[in-house]
Amino acid sequence: MAAQPPLDSERADATRRTRLANERTYLAWWRTSLTAFAVSLGAGRLVPDLTGGERWPYALDGAGFGLLAIVLLVYGFRREREVSRALDEGRFVAPNPRLLAVMTAVGVALGVLTLVLVIVAP
């Protein structure tokens, strides 16, 4: 039968994996934010030039996605710091459910606005 690794070694390995997962999650917040910035530019600047219609609904949609992108960046940074501190202290920290609900609601609202623009706009 193979020898079991020491408990301290297992704990250190689990902590390393958790820190790497935290880093990957932070980078996912960045990727999501960059995507929202790209949608912001596309919806707010490129689409109105292609459609030739009213600019303001697209500008509103694009600005909303731009603001969402900023919130995603800031929250991702804060979350990474919170999780790192919690790991240092040997505890778990849950995400802020209210902020996640607000971000979801904003995303749904922007999605509905985008859908309406796709269906109604020329």
C-alpha cells in the first residue's frame, strides 16, 4: 500500500489549487468585462452607423453595457481580494448576493433593450 502524503502537504496543495482557481475566476471577470466593453462599442457606435436610424436608443444600450463592464471589473477585483484574504485567514467568503442580483437584473434589462432594438429598429 502506498504511503499517504502528510496532512500539511495535502492542505498546502489544496490552498495552491484554490488560489489558482481564484486567479482564473478573476481573469474570467476580466474577460466578461472586456466582452461587455466590446458589446458597448458595437451597440452604441457601430450599429447606429449601419442602420441609419435614431442614435439615442443605441447609445443608451451601449452606455449601459459600458457601465456594466466597469462594474464587472471593479467587482472582480474586489472579489479576488476578498477571497485571497479569506484564504490567508483560513475562512470562506461568499459572494455578495444583492450585487449579483443587481448585475443580473441590469444584464436582463440590457438584453431586453437589445432584443427590442433588434426587432423594432430599422
